[in-house]
Amino acid sequence: EVIDWETFAEMKFLKYLDLSSNCLSTLNSKAFIGLVNLEELYLSSNQISHIEQNTFNYLINLKVLNLRQNKLQILCKDLFKNCIKLEEIQLNFNQIHTVEQN
């Protein structure tokens, strides 16, 4: 399953989003467009194997990101570059073998 880019486009005041256990497989670059005030995002226990490079660019207020128990293998460079307030990220129980560098 994939999140349609229009799903959250009008939810600019949302601060907490839990999409855990939803069979998501891919996060495209516009999945979270409009969520500029989001502080916590939970994506654990899905089937996420791919996250496009600009997926988190709009989440400038994100503090907590939970991606545990997915199927991630590669993290793109600059994946979290706009997440300047990010305090906690959970990536355990994935299959990460590559973190791209600049």
C-alpha cells in the first residue's frame, strides 16, 4: 500500500499521526505534504522497503519518527535533512545495510 499525496494535504494543524500496522510498502516523496506542524510520526510494523529521498522534507517540526519493524534496507542521503527538530528516530528491526553519504 502507498499513501496518496492528497491524503494529508489539508491537515496542516495535525501534530500526531500513527500509521502503524497498515501494510504500507513505499513512502513516496509527497506522502506527507501539508503536515508542516507534525511532531510525531509512527510508521512501525508496516512493510516499508523504500522511502523516496524527499519524503520527510515537509516535516520541519518533526520530533519523533518511528520506523521500527519494517523492511528498510537502504536510507537515502539527506533523507532527514529538513527535520531539524528531530530528537528521536527508531529504526530497529529493519534490514538496513546501507546509509548513503554525501
